[in-house]
Amino acid sequence: MTTEALFRTEPYLKTARAEIIARTEEGGVVVDRSIFYPRGGGQPGDSGRITWDGGTADIASTVKTPDGQGIVLVPAEPAPMPYEGTEIEMMIDWDRRHRYMRMHTALHLLSVVVPLPVTGGQIGAEKSRLDFEMPEVIYDREFLQAKMNGLIAADHPVTDDLITEAELDANPGLVKTLSVQPPRGAGTIRLVRIGAGDTPVDLQPCGGTHVASTAEIGAVTVGKIENKGKSNRRISLLLEG
């Protein structure tokens, strides 16, 4: 069961049609194409609604099938769901998803402003964070916030392309995260680029959803810089609008 990832090729789609190709024992449905992003990489799965001839269901979350190839839409509560072969209309909770896109892109910029290995992260609609290997606090909040909002205001384009696994192996510095490695097995890996030209602001493997330009993020507020271990510091971000 393989699902076409519309959220990756067309991340601004708010509605689209799909066909049910399987049902899960837990009550979810697997679709042949999806605008719903499945939970992964620190980004929550999308929510929204699906409708079909004679029915409707609210979708609370989206996950991958155990083999990672299919995408499962999970209903908010137990309810009769459509069978295989049924055509449905998908409607995403766009306000929630767009905040995730803004937040995810902002975290990429934070990893530029703080050029240290990333030990963890989490994306939320209101607050997000990255953890860094940082034995001592070397940046204050005012410095980080000024740098972040400067990069955002510069309106850098955000694009993506593919490289081979061999090309990634030849450039291990592209991977900033210590705890999570890019998924392998497909032969190619998606790179997200911020900025244009031969020296982009940021370039790293990522499977998440992002806005088309940094200006779309809007102003951010840098929260606490927290001590999370002997060599670990957590920096949080909040969207101002």
C-alpha cells in the first residue's frame, strides 16, 4: 500500500480527492494520495475532515502504515468509515497546518543561528523547540531573536530537491540532527534549501512541510533557554501572530 504524498509536492493544497485503498484494525483508512501530513520528524500529523457519498468523518491525526509506505487517516472518534474503492474528498485543517509550516521553517533558521548539533526537537502550533549540544549558554535571547527575525524579514525562498543516498554520505555535514537520521531505502533523499545561489542560508535533509519564503513565517519570539542536561540546552520559539 503506497500513498502519493501530495503534501510534499503541493503543500498549499487545502482540499483534494482520494480513494480508500485499505482499512486498519484501529478504525483508520489508508488513502492512495494524501494532503494530510503523517506524524514524523517532530511534526504532528495533520487533522481535518473527509466526506464521501453518504458520510463524513473528522480526522484527528495522520500516521504512516507500519512499512512507512502508506498514510492512514485516523478518525477523531469510532465511527463507520468508507470501504476500499470509495472516493472521498479530503479537507485539511489549514490554519493548524500553516502554523506547522511556519514553525518548521523557523526551526530550520534557528539551526542556522545556533550552529551546533541538534539533539532533539518538537513542532507545535503555538510553541516549538530545538535542543542543542551546548555545554554552556553562548547566546542570549535578544541576540537570537534579532538574528532570527533578520533572516525571516530577508524573505529568502524555500525550495527542495533530491540527492542520492551516496551524495548524502559524501556530505555528512548536511545532517544536523544527532538523534534522527534521514530515512533510507528509496534511493533518494529530500533536501530543503533556504536561500538562493551557491551558498544557501540553510540546506539539510527534511521530509516535513515548509512555507515558500521566510517572510511568510512572520515575527517570532525566542522563549526560554533551558538547561536539559550536562551538555544540552533547549531553545523555544513562539509565533507572534
